[in-house]
Amino acid sequence: MEAGPRSFESMFGSNQVSTKTSFEEDWRTSEHMTGTSIMATVFKDGVVIGADSRTTTGSYIANRTTDKLTQVADNVYCCRSGSAADTQAIADYVRWYLNLHSLETEEQAEVKVAANLFHKICYANKNFLLAGIIVAGVDSVNGGSVYSIPLGGSLIKEPFSIGGSGSSYIYGYCDSHYKEGMTKEEALHFVRNALALAMSRDGSSGGVIRTVVITKDGTERSMVPGDKVPRFYEGQ
């Protein structure tokens, strides 16, 4: 049984957080980063989230099969980018608080409740954390929804969201290919193609493509192996 945090204040506004040392390029001392490509989009029956699987330590690839899609409630997932340690710790706290919330209310947590918990933790500790997070899920009140919490801890609700170092390469693709009311198959195609394009250009993104489809009926995980990732023009 996981032990919960002992102090609410320690995560929501406390200044008792140690600062990090500056990053060094040496892979032996650099922090593990999920510098990365993450994405989520709404479709007519729910949401689809996706991510690559590369974790880097400086310029060294520390892990090529990382799972950056973390479940924080039965109906809510988050996509993690930034410091692996920071984002894993934040997700653990949010999972604990959401479990407590569901026990007290005897109801499934709304996606916006999870997003606000991520927002409060990231914003209150913005000078100490390196975390870019996308929260997505489905609830009985609002249906499918996607929230972005970029560096600094702001909270933005969007029909689709992209993040991580690979996202700068695919804004044009996403703007031109997103459409409202997509089917599950169209949403999966949209997410996988966007991530494949990001992975082909970004040196900190790579490996496999993991996706999760979240609907009122549950979740469905899938993975596209590295040799099956969609290929596009990569020059001569």
C-alpha cells in the first residue's frame, strides 16, 4: 500500500524544496529527461493520447522503451515530458489525491479536477520543477477533455495538445489535420502520424509510439514498434 504525502502544504506552495544544480552535458551527471514528443486529442467518443519512448541523459539515450503515458485515475491519464524524476513524482502525488477524492465523494473524479491538481503542484513549485504535462480523460460531466500544463504551471484546455522537444516540428501538421468529431481510427491515425513526424526530426524523440484510447467504456492501450512507425520524406 502506497504511503500518501504527509503534508498538503509541502506540495501546494511550500518553499521547502531543494534547488537543482545546473545541467551538464556529461551523460554521467546529467538528469534523466523525457525530452520527448507527447500528444493528446479529443474525438467524438473520448480522447486519444500518445507518446514516443526515448529517455535521454544529456546526449546519451538512457532508455529507448520508456512509458510516458501514466494513469492517475481509472478515467484519466497524463503524458509526461521534462525531468523524468519530477514528472513521475508529480503523477504519484496526483494519483494519491485523486484516490482520496474519489473515496470521499464516492464518485469518479472529473478530468478537470486532475488537471487542476497538476496545475497547482506545478505552479506552486515552478522554480524547482522541470515538467510539461498533458492531462486527458473522460468523465460523465464533460465527456472527453484535454488539458495542457506547460513549463511554469499554467492550465489550458484545448481540443488537442502537443508537447515536448519534438512538438515544435509538428505544429503545422497538427493545425492542418485536426478536425472536430473524428472517429477513433481517425484520431489514432492523426496522433501516430504527428508523433512519427516529430520523431523523425527530433534527436531527443524516438523508439516506439505508445497510444491509449480512453472512452466511457474503459481504456485501450496499443504500441507501434519502431520498424512499423510511419515513414515520411527524410532527404537523400
